[in-house]
Amino acid sequence: MAQKRPRDQRVVRNRRVAIYTFLLILTLFYISAHRTVQKEREMEALRAETAAEGPGEQVKELAEGWPEEVVGGQTGGQPKEPVQEQPEGLPGARVYKERGEMDADGGLKILPEDMWCLILTNAEYPVPEDYEVELESIPGTEQSVDKRIYEPLMAMIGDMKAQGLSPIVCSGYRTLDKQEKLFNRKVLSFVKAGHTKEESYNLARQTISIPGSGEHCLGLAVDFYTRRYHKLERAFEDTPESKWLVEHAQDYGFVMRYGENKTDITGIQYEPWHYRYVGVEAANYMKDNELFLEEFYIEQSLYG
Ligand SMILES: [Zn+2]
């Protein structure tokens, strides 16, 4: 018995060590799993917030009274240069109505009266405060657009439907007020996910136009869902509706406004669902020359 005792003690000690080690590993594992779940929940919430960018139904659900200014001191909406009057002395004297003419001449002629649909808004160029738009409701939705683009939009949707496709306009015109609420909400979602206010502001401004700007506030842009795909996410590009739009939208005067790998130019991330009316001639020209609106402005000397 006397000989066995030390061994027994060793065994007991070893068992204790083993049990404590096991408990420690179990605790660490639990903490790690808990953190992963928490992170996933945050990401899920973030994805849900991101999807809320456009759809009217979700916009309606927004709680009133978000803080006026989420990010102290950062308005971001001040243009580097004030918004200019429509540039005078635009090149050329006519707008081509036929693509053949346009191609034969090798260039595009823009008249000042056609600038209404080429108006630019981005972080540098806010929507003019006195901007007014006459709206037309899109049947079967709660959305509306500038009356002047109603016909080409409906023609495009009609032709898509005739091909068996099912585009749904989930976001059209939006007031500046609504735009600001959406933006503030987006900033908060990034803050909640653990980013600093500054980081959150900068992340938000890549996914949604900053207060004071935004194509939806012009009434010249729409976001598309499809009957089967209800998200404003990258995978929209894989839907047949998106593929059709990429190929044909320009013939109705629409362009994909925020292209892939164009964030440094447009300031907004890739949005395959967001289409903007610029007129048939400009849309075809932009498509042929692979220009996005900011690049088109430089190429056509449209900056005032
Ligand atoms: Zn949009």
C-alpha cells in the first residue's frame, strides 16, 4: 500500500490536470463558437440592411426620427465646385435620332434641351435644392418616375415581359428626405457592426448616395428585382433579366449607372440592378464607348 500511494497521487494529479485541461479547452471552444455566431448574426443583420437600399416597401418601414447628423462634423455633401448652370456652347448643333447617323459622324451631338436627362448627381454634385419633377406612377407598384421617362421605361419592361422575363421596379423616385434617412440608417448599421463612425460613413457612402445627392431623387433611375430574385445584391447580374438589360437597355435610353470596377469614378459600388435614363443616343454612345456618366461628362466636356 505504502508503495502504491505516490503512484495513486500521481494518477489523481494527472487526472485532475487532464480534467482541467479538458474544461479549459471546452471553455475556449465555447467562447470561440459564441463569437462566430455573434459575428454571423451581425453580418446577417448587415446584409439585411444592405438589401434595404432601394425597395419602396422597406423604405416605408423606416422609423421616423433618425438622428439628423449621424456623423458629427461630416456632411460630405458639399460640392467641390458649385453646381453650374447648364453649360453653354455645347459642341454640335443637333441630336442624332438614328444610330446610323451618329456612327457615320463618329460622334454625339448634345443640345442644351437634352441635358435634363443627362443631369449628374454624385457626392460632388448634389441634386439642386429647387429641383422639381413631375411624377408618373408605375402600374402594379408603389413606385413612380419622372413623367418623361415613363414611356421608354414601360416600353422596355413590356419588351422584357414579351420575352418571358419578369422585371419588377422595386425603387423609383425618392425624396431627398427619404434618401437622407436611408443613408443615416446605413451608417448606423455599420456602426452597430463595430466600425468607427468615420469608417461607417465611408462604407455607407459607397453603397448609397450621400444626403443631398442620389439618382433616385431625380426620378430618372430605377432599381430592378425580378419575380424570382428579390435582392439588391451582386448576384442580380446572373438573372436573365439582368443579362437582357445589359444587352438592350441602351436602346430604350437606359444605362447601368454604377459599373463593376468603376467605384473610383462613380463613387458607388457595383450595382447591376440600378438603371438610369440618359436618352437613347447618349445611352448607346456610352455603351459603345464603355463610358460611365462621369467619364461621359469629361469626354463630352459637359462639366461647367
Ligand atoms: Zn438604385
